[in-house]
Amino acid sequence: MKAGGFSVTLIESPDIKIIGVGEGTWPTMRSSLEKMGVSETELFKQCDASFKQGGKFTGWTTGGEGDAYYHPLMLPQGFSQVNLVPHWMRGGRDQTFCDFVTPQGRLCDDGLAPKTITQAEYRGSANYAYHLDAGKFAPFLAVHCAEKLGVRHVLADVVQVNQCASGDIESVLTPQAGEISGDLFIDCSGFHALLIGKTLGVGFKDCSDILFCDTALAVQVPFDTPDAPMASQTLSTAQEAGWIWDIALPTRRGVGHVYSSRHTTEEAARESLLRYIGAQHRDLPVRKIPIRSGHRQTFWKNNCIAVGLAGGFLEPLESSAIVLVELSAKLLAEQMPANREVMDIVAKRFNDVTLYRWGRIIDFLKLHYVLTKRADTAFWRDNVDPATVPERLKELLTLWKYQSPWFFDEFDRLEEVFPAASYQYVLYGMGFETEVIPEETVDTEPLATRLRQENDRQTQQLRAQLPKNRELLNKIHQYGLQPI
Ligand SMILES: Cc1cc2nc3c(=O)[nH]c(=O)nc-3n(C[C@H](O)[C@H](O)[C@H](O)COP(=O)(O)OP(=O)(O)OC[C@H]3O[C@@H](n4cnc5c(N)ncnc54)[C@H](O)[C@@H]3O)c2cc1C
């Protein structure tokens, strides 16, 4: 490493395309982009981006009429002061849990944006992330990093990886730019896992015994009219052997069927997808993407770190992939080893935290399946088989019968990918029951009542103030947001 700093070189094949799917992000993206000095207005304009305020899960609990719940991005009112679950359980069941604790579900129902045109870039009345065109986002970031942050962007194919006796990577060989050496290598080669897998031989921990989906069929669907309303939530609709994502960008929808090939055929999965998008879209090209659920056994070996798909992949039910890239980059930036001597110490920390995060995400994704009451197909029946449920999740589910998840469940780690609030939204959205003893809520009742009133007031106010999602996006394209 260079004294007084370091330099970053991004080597990218001119021919091997990026995966180009991955349209849902997490609110961390706002702080990541702001920190990198990216203009939010340009993001909207250049990446076909729109607002995401959470996920709406339809058909996951019973598959019957009206079966839907939200996992919004706003925390429950007063989350740091009081756990509202027992209060909802005892006196709020005339509303959904989501509506009892936050306005965001109703903002989504109304098709509203999370902010107004007068609020500056990255600021908002409601918490938000983005839906975006992944194929535009990667080159957008590459240009920004090269022009504004001093990253050297080399278009070249890595055809050989050179290691020294210790196993550390010394350099990579490319026909276009010759040999490129470095102190630390980040493997961002996607499913190829060129450095971490092929060169360093780090194994892959398969988790398809927990999460069964192994194939995606993706399609881009035009709107019927250019001013058609746009949802600001990712729609996730359960199917017989998987689920369909539906993401609205300003110019089109990205729709995909993620399914388990052990439980259905490609033909049947394709039919479900075509039925979902409608007969008028039958001739649109559908792209098949195999998925391998799991992750590397270790993420940092020698002087190489796996980030992105090279590190692993889990079905995109909660948009957890890009947020892991952000968290890995943040951790690396904060912990950047000063020299080779301390690298293994930092690597150990990185591996420990990253392995923990993957484990927690697997638990959280499985939670969506294990709470189902559906028994109509083998896919749903197999998903509740205790043999497919991670031990930690089983334990938590036992605990949560008597106490609802809250701060203590955020365990010992800072920056949980999914906080206890996320568990609350899924559990109580899917009808999980937690026993409440009357004494439990006595002390906090006045505060809970105030928060409920505040939630009603805020909901009314935001519904009156916020523009429709598409209306705001049109304004951003026309006038831009005020930079901060
Ligand atoms: C069906 C599906 C849906 C998804 N949905 C979401 C979602 O909603 N939200 C989310 O957060 N994530 C989602 N993801 C994951 C997300 O797409 C990825 O995590 C993200 O795009 C990062 O990919 P990547 O950069 O690791 O890999 P890739 O996009 O595959 O990029 C790999 C790069 O490596 C380069 N490369 C490869 N080999 C070489 C070589 N020999 N020499 C030089 N360069 C090389 C390529 O040129 C390319 O630039 C989804 C993924 C799939 C499959």
C-alpha cells in the first residue's frame, strides 16, 4: 500500500456483461450515494430511478382473497421508546399492524411519493430507497467514480491471476492492459468468482435446503400509457412454487418470477409469469437466470475480498444483495488495513461480521416462508418442514410467542441489515401471535396512545401533502431537486 493513501483500479471486461438485474435497493443507498457525492437528480434522470417505500407481499399467508401485508421502510412510531406490538395486540387489531404504527402503508396504497419537490436531494418526509435500472446504474457509478473520485477504470479481461508463495495475489494479467499488480484485490467478477473461487479455491456454502428458489424468469413490461400510475413499493406476489416481483420504473416495469425448479417446471413458471403480466404482453422476451442460493465459506482470504455476486446470492425477496455490497464497501473503507501485517486481523473481523450478516438475511428470508398457512402445493408445505428452518430462527420463533422482537433482538451487531422492526412487520403482517399479559402494557399505555394519535395525525397530513409518485418524478426530471 502506498504511504499516505491508496489508489483504486477498477478492471472490467469490455465483453462480459453485468448481470443487469437488481432493481430494488435499501434506504442505505441514500447515505452511500450522498457520501460518494452523487447527485440524486442525476440518479433519477440517468438510471430511470423511482422511489421505493417498502414491499407489499400478496398471497404469502393464505393465498386467499385480501391476503396482503406491507414491510414498509419507516420504523414504527416511537420505536426507540416503546414497543408498540403488545399495544396493537391488545387494543389495535381493528387496523393492520403496519397502519397502527406507521403512515407508510397508506402512502403506498395511495401511490404517493415519499417527499415533495421542495425537499432537497436525499431528504424526505417518509423513509425511502430506490427502484432503478441496474443496467444503467453500474455504468453511472463507474463514470462518477472515475471522474469525481479518482478511480482508474480499465476496460480489460482478466485472463490469468498470479500468486506468490504465500498464496497472496500479486497481479492479474489482461491482454488489453498488460499485467496489473496490487496490494489488495476485490473480487467483483459476479457469479464467475474469478479470484475468490477459481484462484483461491474458497468453497461455496449452498443454502438451497432452506431457500428453495433456484431460477428467475425476468421480463420488462411497458406501461399501457406514459402517465400510468406507478407503485412506490415492490410488489411480491406468491405463486404456486415461488413468487413474482413487480417493480415500477418511470419508463417500464421490471417483472420476474423466482421459482423452485424442484417444485415446478419452467413451462408452468413461464405460464404463471405470462398470466401475471397479461395476455397483451405474451410476446415480450423473457430472460432465464439460474440462481444458486448461498455464499462463500469465507469472504476475505489472503489479500482478496469477495463482494457482490462473487460472495454469494440469495433470492431477491428483500433486496438484500446491493445493501450487502454497500455494507462491505463501508466496512472496508473504515477498516482498510494499513499494511500486510495487519491484514489478516482485519480480514478476520470482516469475515466474522459478513458471515453473521448472511446468516441473518437467510433467517429473515426464511421467515417469509415459514409463517405461511398455505398448504396448497408441495412448495409451501416443504417450506414449513422444520428440517428446512435454521436453528436460530426456530429459537427466535419460540421466543417471539411470548415476547415480540425489539431492540434486544438486534443482538450484538451494529448495522443489522434488517432491524427488529422488519421482523415485526413480517411477523404481524402474516398473523403471528405473541402472548401479551395485561400488566405488560400498563406503564406504557399513555405513551402508546399518544403515538397512535400522532400516527393518525401524520398519516392524514402526509396523505394531504405528498404528490403522486409519477407526478414528483416528472417534476424531478423537469426541474431537478435542490442539491444539498
Ligand atoms: C434475478 C435477480 C434479481 C435480483 N434482484 C435484486 C434486487 O432487487 N436487489 C438487489 O439488491 N440485488 C438484486 N440482485 C443482485 C444484484 O443484481 C447484484 O448483487 C448486483 O448487480 C451486483 O452484481 P455484481 O457486480 O456482483 O456482478 P455482475 O453484475 O455480474 O458484474 C460482474 C462484473 O465482473 C466483470 N468480469 C467478469 N469476469 C471478468 C474477467 N475475466 N475480467 C474482467 N472483468 C470480468 C464483468 O464485466 C462485470 O462487470 C438480483 C440478482 C438476480 C440474479
